[in-house]
Amino acid sequence: MDKHAVWKWLILIALTAWSLALVIPPAKKIKLGLDLKGGTSFTVQINQAEIEKQLREEYPDWTAEQLQSRVPSSIKRAQEQALEIIRNRVDALGVAEPLIYPEKDNHVIVQIPGLKEADRERAIQLIQSAAFLEFAMVHEENDKLVQALFDKGLAPEGYRIVSAGGRQFHGDYYQRDLQSMPDGALDAEFRARLERFQAPPGYRFMLEEKIIEGQKQHIPYFVRQRYEMKGDALKNAGVEYDQMGRPYVTLSFDKKGARKFARITSDYAPGGARNPSPEGRRYMAIIMDGRLYSAPFLKTAIYGGDAIIEGNFSIAEAQGLAIVLRSGSLPAPVEIIASWTVDPSLGRDSIESGTRATIYSGIIVVVFMTAYYLLGGVIANIGLLFNMLLLPLAMMITAGVLSMFSGGAGGGASVGLPVLTLPGIAGIALTIGMAVDANVLIFERIREEQNTGKRLAAAIEGGYHKAFITILDANLTTVLTAVILFIFGTGAVRGFGITLTAGIMASMYSALVITRMIFNAIVARSSLPRLRMLHIIRSTNIDFIGVWKIALLVSLIVIVGAWAVVVSRGHQDITRVLGTDFTGGAAITFSFQEKEAVEKIRDTLAGVGIKQAHIQYQKVMDKPLEYLQVRVPEASGIAAKEALLTAFAGAGFSVLSEDLVGPQVGADMARRALWAMALALGGIIIYISCRFKFAYAVGAVAALLHDVLVGLGIYCLCGRQVDMIIVAALMTIIGFSVNDTIVIFDRIREKLKLQPNLPFRQVCNLSINETLGRTILTSTTIFLAVLMLLIFGGGAINGFAFLFFIGIIAGTYSSVYIATPVMIALTRRSKGAASTPKR
């Protein structure tokens, strides 16, 4: 009997209670994404006047006509840069999966799910901060100039002179005079007057805020207008704490920036080229967006390429500053000109149908496992239940750990549940499938052990032991993919990565630990001789490898045929293949008298051939005004408008505006996603090469690519368009494909060790036949679950389920007929040789 059994059960109870505490009550603690719950939308405008000013400074000899001709392209470039910088900043708030896309008139739309008031204010600051970081020298006679101000009793407008007598800070300071000028009057014109206050030529008057004797005081400096160095050489920024627990921001420069920073600090340190006196005191001002954060005394040269920004920061302020510095400077100042609350983009009916379909899928899995594996199926279902109960805790831990590697907010981990969206749910769906697969693997191994005559306890021990390596390899390969997608991806790709990683953690614990604990308890307290289960799928002896050429020909015909049609359609009109997430399109805003269901609007558009549309109700913040916005491909704008006006004339639909909008997935985001996919494939190749051999890795990747090409080709061939939800489905197929292939490869590795004298091709055929039962059972279970989503899941969920449905069939097929034959071809073994892959 396991002497640690009591502790294992206590740990399980504690983990389950902790996980449930994270989500109860669900309405308050589960954060849903824009597609499931809606959120807040900001319309951000880029300052065109600043763009024109930058052009005048860059091209002083150009005429007004030349400058004006350059403005549109400069604004477009600034809009593209602002789009990616704002996305990086919002991503750094947590795994929020925002919706960010360009709009006409130098606007950028930023939608963030479920913001509370405090979070909304923080998001506004992050979005609007230009993050112009500069390092400039303070006047060499600064102390004398400042003392002269105090001696003459001169104070800038809105401030008064105060004295402090503490031991650390002693002397005169400026303090805000709210009676003469309230905070609301501190506009741009005031800040311009403040910089000119008593400033010598070439310098500006600036104030550093400090807490002295419990009150905000301001220390004056005269700072050179010409900066010594900008923040474009910044490599990273984070948050640290001093001995008093006060946060400050750390900076590190790239190699070029570090050399420049070292030269500046060595020149102005005492005894330096520009400060030859050993007693000379020179200060370097650290300024961002026109605010002086600190002006430290340069005691010595700084060669490490690191610096710090001290200030009167709260933890949230320091984290926010680190985020905007890491994300980069905006090309021009931006302003939020409108704020909205938005409804879920999937629509209530779509969410409800998806929920029902998910419940039906769960019932199908439970019934199937119980009917086929009897007592073992009941135990597996209990494990699946704990898998779902422990998932919130796994998601919180995963979000925190992964955020550290991807530059989480403020340099720390994001502790809390991530935002849940449809792509995230896709990751959970895949982990449930993998959890079922793990139980099937274990039970089939137990069956094999029982067939050798072992009693139940020994059969369970042998079954778990032999299944462990296979489950570990399959899950670690998928986790590796998910982690790479999170670290190097963005938006929905990151959401998928985090839920998939968390789900695999929970599923491995439930399949390998929890079910084993239940089996151990049953064996210890009963005299059950063996574990009964159905055995419908008997041993087979099919020559799978013998028909690999025919299988390969079938795959090539399907892939070439489907993609020839898809490419032809895309060449004629790209919007027939890609949705508005990738191409942009027309945004039509309607006013209405009666609110119609999103699914009803979606069905109306589908009736005129518009199958992919982004439909969203929007409310003006703090005003009783609500509108409907529909985004469709540009060529379908007129058809969509006429269809809705005709169908909902009784609801008082009328068009308020028609705009062209840019794609949600910008060039940089698409590039990052492709890099993430490429790195994930590279990670799979490296891992499988280490655990097996390089030929096995190539076989697995070949099967993976086959599944993506077949699945996506058939999906588009059926007249459907690709959007971000379909990208999530593709990532789910990738995870399923790798998992299925690893199971077969692991059995080949085992058979080579047990029967080294068999021809390699025969070993492969034997391994496929021996794992055929597991392959059919797992695929059938997931197939039935996805079939429920396909039948009962409406709208966008139907598209996801349709592609995953195709992917399951393609993945099962490719593991047998693509991965293994490719591996055999690359292995090039002689008829009687068989060296064992790495253990």
C-alpha cells in the first residue's frame, strides 16, 4: 500500500479548493474576452500636426507643397507603427487578447475585454503615453541658478515656495498652489510657459516631483533643450525595489546604446572631458513625454549599459512606465477621442449554442468512456472532472510563469486568471481530448498486461509504467509548441498557448496521478481479480506500409486539387479566402429602434452570400446611445447594407456611417505569428530528434503540414473564409496531429528494443496495428465530441468545429500513412538491421 496515499489525497483536496476559489463566483472572477462578453472600445487619433512638424524638421528645405504631399504616407506609416506599439502595450497588461485595427482618418480602434474603472484609466494612460524617452544634461550652474530663484522669491505660475527641515531633505522647494491654478488648468500651453520660466537660452525649466515629509514637493532644474541620447537604443525595462520597498524602473541598452551611454557619463563625471574638475557636479535629466522623472548626479562613468529611473511611483505606475518603455515610442502623440462599451462579437445565441454543444460533447465523452471501459471509464471520467476543476489553478500558474518569459507587466508575472476567449476554449478542448487519449493509452496497456496473466495490481502498475513515456513525449511536444506560441506570438495565438499549456498540466496530473490514486484505493480495499472492459477492436494484421504510395497519391490529389481552387479564388478576390481579420473591409454603422439578435443578423448576411462578418453592438460611454457596427469584406459592403436595411426595416435600421477599416492582423502581428509557428516546428524537430531520431522528427512535421494543408484546403474549398478563430482551429489540429504521431513512434521504439531482429518495416507495421485500437478509440471519442459542436454550435463555433472535424480525420490518416512512411524512407535501414532510437 502507498504510505503517502493520505498526503496525496490531502494535496488533491487543497489544490481543488484553491482552484475553485479562483472561479467562484464565476460571474465576478472568470474574465471573458471580447467575443464572449464584450468590453471597452477606444477610438485613438494620431496627432497630424505633430507628423507635419516632424516632416518640417526632417526636410527644412522642402516647400509647403512638397511637405503636404508627404503627409498622407507619413500618417499611414505612423498609424501602422502605432498599431503594433499599442498592441504590445495592451498585451503587456496580461493575456487580454485585445482587438486592434486601423480605421480611416488616422484613427486606430482599440477594444479591450472587461475593464474595471481603475483598469480602464490605466489602459488609457498606456495607450496615450508617447514614451518619448530622452537623456539631457542639466545646466552646469544649476545650483546657483536655482538658489537665485529662491533668494528672489520667484515661483512659476501655479506653484509656491516652501521650506523643508528634515535631515534627508533640507532647503527650499516648490509646491503646487491649487488655489491659484487647479490641476485641470495644467494644459499644454501652461507646460510651454513653465518650460520658459527664467530659463537661460538653450535650456528649459523642469520640476522633479518627490515626497518630502509626507508631501509632494518639486525640485527645479534647468535642463538643456538638446538631448544627449534618446530611448531608441533601449533593449529592456523592468521594475525593481529599493531597500525601503519603493519601486523604481530599470533600463538596459543595446550594445550601441551602452557604448553611447558610457561615453556620455564618462565625459560628464568628475574629471571627465566635459567636467574636468574633480569636484564638479553634473546632473543628467531623465525625461519621458516632457516629464522630468529624475536628475541623478553622475558620480562616475557607467559602462554596464544599465540605468534606473527613480520617482514618486506606485507599483502600478512603475509597471506601466516599464511597459511603455519596453513597447517603444509612438511615432507621434495620440489622443483618445471616443470611448464605447461593446457587446460580445459572437452574439448571445452563438454563445448559448456553443455552450449547449460543449455540454453535449462532454456527455458523449462520458457515456462512451463508461460504456467501453466500464469501471475504468468511470474512473477516467472522475479524472476528467478533476481535470476541469484544476484547470483554473493551472491557468493562473501558467499565466504567471509564461508572463515572466515574455516580459509580463512590469517585469513580473501576471498573477491571475487569463482572459478566456473562443481560441482559449479551443486549447481547453484539445487538452480534454489529450486527457481522454492518455486514459485510453493507460487502459489499453493494462489490457495487454492482463492478457499476459498478471493480476490486477501488477497489471495496473505495468500499464501506468509503460504508458508514462508515451504520454510524457506526446504532451511535452505539445507543451513545447504552446510555450513557443505564447512567447513569440501575440493576441489569440498567446491565448491559445496559455490555455493549452495549462490544460496539459491538469490533464497529465489527472490521468497519471488522480486515476492511479483511485485504482490504488480500489485494489487495496477489494478483491477485484481483473479490470473488465469491452474489446470490440481486436488484433489486426494490416499491411499499412504496403499501400503508402497509394495513400501519398491520394493526399497529393486532395492537397493540389483543393489548393489550386483556393489559390485561383484568392487571385480573383482575396476576400473569398481571407476574412476581414486579415484583409480589412467595410464598416457600416447603423442606428436602430429595436435591437435584433446578432445571430439573426448573421443569418441575414449569410442569405446574401456573406458568411464571415464581424457584428457588434456598441454603446457610447456614459450616454444612452447604442449603435450596431457590421464589418464585412469591402466588396460586400453594399450588399450587406441593403440586406440589413431591407430585412430590418421594421426595427428602424438606418445607416449612420460607412467606413473602410484596416485588418485586425497587421503585418507585424502576422510576421510574429508566422515566426512563432516556424519556431514551434523547429522545437518539435529538435525535441523528437533528441527523444527518437531526426527521421522521426521529419515524419512528424510532414504529417503535421499534411493535416494543415488538407484541413485548410478543404475548409476553403467549401466556400468558407479564414479568420482568427480558424487560426485557433489550425493550432488545435497541430497539437492533435503531433500527439497522435508520437504514440505510434513510441510503440516503434519499444518494439525495436524488444524485437531487434525483425525487419524495420515489419516493426513499423506491427506497431501501427498494435496501436490501432487506441487510435480508433481516441479519434472516435474526439470525433463524436466535435460532431456535437458541428451540429449544435452555431455561427463562428460551427466554422471552428468544421475545420477541426476535417483535421481529426486528416490527423488520424497522416499518423499512419504519412508520418511513418516518411520516417521509414529517411531511416534507410537494411532489411535486417534495426538500431533502437534514443530512450
